[in-house]
Amino acid sequence: MYEELPLSADDPARERRYAEVAERLAGLLQDPHDWITAMATVACELHHAFGYYDWTGFYRAVTDERLLLGPYQGSHGCLAIDFSRGVCGAAARTRTTQLVPDVEAFPGHIACSASTRSEIVVPIVAPGGRLLGVLDVDSNAVAAFRDVDVRGLEALCQDLGRRFERTPSL
């Protein structure tokens, strides 16, 4: 597996780690897999590659207004999130990445875990524009995520969107 990458890691170290994770996932997801299996594999790889990830998981878009919890690593997540609520809802609604250095400053933040201090949520959109879900990563440290994390996670989510564009909603 990976040696844990600490929060203090500089951007080049983080960038190298995202490249390692992408390479490993390319091998793991080489053969056809279903959507749920792929999400579980991605959540596991990401969660164990970065020491500042405290919760790593997916919420699946099951309607045009609601996300349901998918595979994840860490403590319990919220079971369902409406597009009108929280960081995950904002990412789903706007189809844009939400980088939140301090969740206490985000209006309407949903506290699935009281220990979460920062969050990044990346939408997974199929080439035709259909939202498949969001990747949500939480940290117990304020300002844990940087632009390098955004780039790494967005590249991963773009790949998932292409691979699973024909995935059913559930």
C-alpha cells in the first residue's frame, strides 16, 4: 500500500501521490467493473493514500434532487443529502467542485461528523452531462485541502464519469 502522506506534505509530494493513486487505480479498474465496486475501490485507495483524509466516500445521485450514501471509508456518513443542503448538495446542484477550508464558515454545512473541519466535494459528471454522484473527502484539520487536491480529485472524477456514463441511477 502507501506510506501515509501527512497534512504537512508539500504540493509536489501531494501531486506525486495523486499520480501514484491514479496509476494504481488504472490497474485495479482495468477490467470492466460495476459502479459500486469502482466507488468502493476508489474510496479505499484514496483514504489510505493520504494521512489528512478522515472520511472518504461517495454519494450517488438517485434523483435530480437527492444523493444517497455510497461506498466510503471512515466513520458513518449522512444517509441522504438533498441538493439544496450542505457542501455535497452544492457540488451536485452546481456541478462544480466545492473546496471548503473551514466548514463552520460554509452556510448550511451538514455536520455528519462533529470532528470535520474542512472538506472537498467533487461532482462526477458523465460526458453527456448527467450527474452520477459526488466524491466527498473530509479532514479533521482546518484548511487541509489545496488546489493540488482539487486537481487530483477532479481528474479522478472525470475518469469515473467517462468510465461509468451508462450507469443506472441506483
